[in-house]
Amino acid sequence: MDLDLRPVVIFWASLALGLVALETLVPGAALIWLGLAAGLMLVLVVFFPELPMFWQAVLFIGSSFAIVGVYWTRIRKTGIATTQPLLNRRGEQLVGQVHVLETAIENGRGRIRIGDTFWQVDGPDLPAGARVRITGFVAMRLQVEAA
């Protein structure tokens, strides 16, 4: 390997490894794609050692946009198949359940207790202690009807 090429190869290798390593500290998949683009630049510099630094930077930026674009349009869009689609959607998990009103529904608003949590509910006026069925979840409020 040419001595003049070593700093450039070390730069791209360090950038690629650094970005991939930083991915462990950043939520979501953000830096891994930039690390992949830096790795691509490492390969290009090894095969095309005469490539000026300006064009390396332009190709790095272009490949970063391309790789992130592919991620957003192809990979992220498909999602991950799961057996628990409502796992982090607590309000939607409650739809269909029947509970007792903690406080009366007056003017369309009331409250129920589920476990150790109080939930605000919207529905027809009903007295405290009435049984209600949860029919929906909108804007952090449960939608209910008389059961």
C-alpha cells in the first residue's frame, strides 16, 4: 500500500467503524447507514487511490443519501412482522373489555379504573358503578358505551 494512501484509508476505516460503534449509543437506525457509506468509500479509495479528496467527500455524501433513501423507502416501510401488534398500544389493547365506572360520566366525560390506573373515558352519561364496554381509543381517552 502506498504511503500517501494510508492516511486516507485510515480515515475512512476509522469513520466507518466509529459510526457503526456510535450506533449502539443512538436510538433508532441512523448512524449505521452513514457507517456503511464510509465503508463504501474505504473500498473505493483502495481500488481507486488517485481519487481526489473532494470527490471522495461528494461520493460519501451522495452514497449516504442513497443508502438512507433505500432504508426509508424499502426496509423501514415493510416493518417487522409481529405476533403482538398492540404491544406498546395499551389503550387499543383494552378495546372490547368491560369495566365499572369509577366516576359518573357527565357531559360525556368520566373515569374508570383498570388495575392500578385511572383512565379518562368519553361516552353517554351514565352513573358511577355502571358497567361500560370500551369501544375505542382516541386522543388518550377511552371511548365507551353502556354494557
